[in-house]
Amino acid sequence: MSGVRSVVSGVDAGVVLVGVADRLVSVILDDIWGAGLDLLAETTGVEMLGSPFMQRAYLAAICIALVGPLVGSFLVHREMAMIGDTLAHSAFAGVAAGLFVNAAFSATIPPLLAALVVSALAALVVQTLVDYAGTYRDTSLAIVLTGSFAVGSVLITATDGGIAVGISAYLFGSLATVSRANAATLLAMSVVVGGVVAVAYRPLLAVTFDEAGARVAGLDVAWYNRLLAVLTALVVVGAMQVMGVILVAAMLVVPVAAATVVDGFKRSLAAAVVAGQVATVTGVTLSYLYDVAAGGAIVLVAIAVYAAVEVTTRAHHRYSVRVRTLGSSTLDFSSPSEGDDRD
């Protein structure tokens, strides 16, 4: 009887936890986020802000623009920017595997869950190749990228193209695929990734900029490398709902590149998040207004932000050099020499 009571108690506790989670999601998505955008829509007269699916799309965009540059800043400074593209292709293989199993065995495996598992395993494989196989980072990335894409393509053709339609949304991204559950998952992922980065910030920073020094200081460098790889996999799988596999790596790199002109790692990280927010919110808006792919619109806006920063920075540098040059010339011509004074 005691065993039965324990099982019943465990089931009841699980039901309570699910109920609490559902209520929390309802409060955040409906009472706070949804109600806030509804009020903004009424105030500004912008109808799309009151649309439930656009509210979910904007929330997803904001989450992606937060965690993408947050993790991407460490990757870019470690010269591993292409790991995002590698894990995106691994996620593609995971989605294909999930859809294949569902089609072949009448199972109900969520494709995103399969993508997360495969992408996380691929991240660990990449780091293992670097740590133990003596493989160069770019070589290990290329091996995993091409292998993952090969697996995905084989699984698609193994079903006579039956899952090709289902996988297209993951390849190119879509605002319509951001369901209520997806938005809640992205929000939870953002909290988890942000919390982990906040807790492990100093060790990750040490490993990023001085790996040898981090080892001397007693840090488990291999563990933190794997942690960063898994966090990257989380971001990739979360972002592929809106961005699509093909463009998902952009949010790990482009906003960070736009923020490199800012001095200091913390300040550049904050600037990268701001650049990412501008790109995603603007891109989602353009996607809705002109009925174009959300991922492509976001990436193009991000590149435009990067180009604007580069042009402005170079123009400012040239202006500063010209001012200094003119100042030096004026000083040279206007200052009499001592010999002139004696004359």
C-alpha cells in the first residue's frame, strides 16, 4: 500500500507542477505580454500588435535577440563563429530524424526535441574532436556539418520525400510556426541560458580570452568548452523556429560583429544584444507587412545595422584624423620659431 500511495503522491505532485507551469505561462503570455501589446495596439492604432500570433512572434524574436548575441559573443572572440552553422545543420538532421520516426513508426516525437538532442550531441562531438582527436576546429566543424546534412538528406529521401513538406518550415523559418507552446519554451530557454551565462560568466570569459591561463588557474577548460557548445545548441534549436536552419547562425555572429567597435567585453555584449533586438523586431515587422520570410528579413536588417556601424565608424575615424592633421598644420604654421623671435 505504501508503494501505491507513493506513486499516487508522485502523480498528484506532477499534476500540481503542470498546473502551476500552465498558470505561470498564462500569466506571462496573456496577462503581462499579451495585455501589454493589446494596450499598445489600442494606443498606437497598430493592429498587428494585437494579433496573438504576432505577439508570439515578437516574443520569440526578443528571446532570440537576447540569447543569440549572449552566447555568440564568446564564440566570435574564440574564432568559432561557424559552430552555429554547424549545429544548425545538426538540428536539421535532428528534425529530419524526428519526422522520419514519426512517419515510419507512427510515433509522436516532437521534431524540436529531436533537433535539440541531436544538436547537443553534435556540439559534444565537435568539442571531443578538438580536445582528444587533435583535429583543428575548422576541420571538426566541417566534418560534423557535412555529416549532419548528409544524414538529414538521406532520411528525407528514405521516405520518398514524404517529410520534405514538414521540414521546409524548419529550413526557412516561419512566423506561423511559433505556437503558444513554442513561445513558452523559448522564454524558458532564454531564462536558462541567461542564468547559466550569468553564473559561469567569469570562467567562460577566462577560457575565451586566455585558455592556457585558465588551465593554470585550475579551471576545467574542457567542461566549460562543452558547456558553451551545449548552450549554442540550445540557442540554435530555439532560433530555428523563426530564423530557419539556413540563417540561424546569423544571430550568433552578425550582431556581435556590429558591436565590436564598443570597448570592453561587457559593453560590447550589451551593444550586441541591442543590435540583435533592432534586427529581430524590425525583421519580424517587415516580414508581416510585406509577407516575406522572417529569417531572411531579420538577417538583412542585421547586416544593414552592421554596415551602418562600419560606415559610421570609418567616417568618424577619418574625420578625427583630418581634424588632428589640420590642428597640427595650424600649430606648425602659426607658432614662430625661436630664431624668428631673435630676428
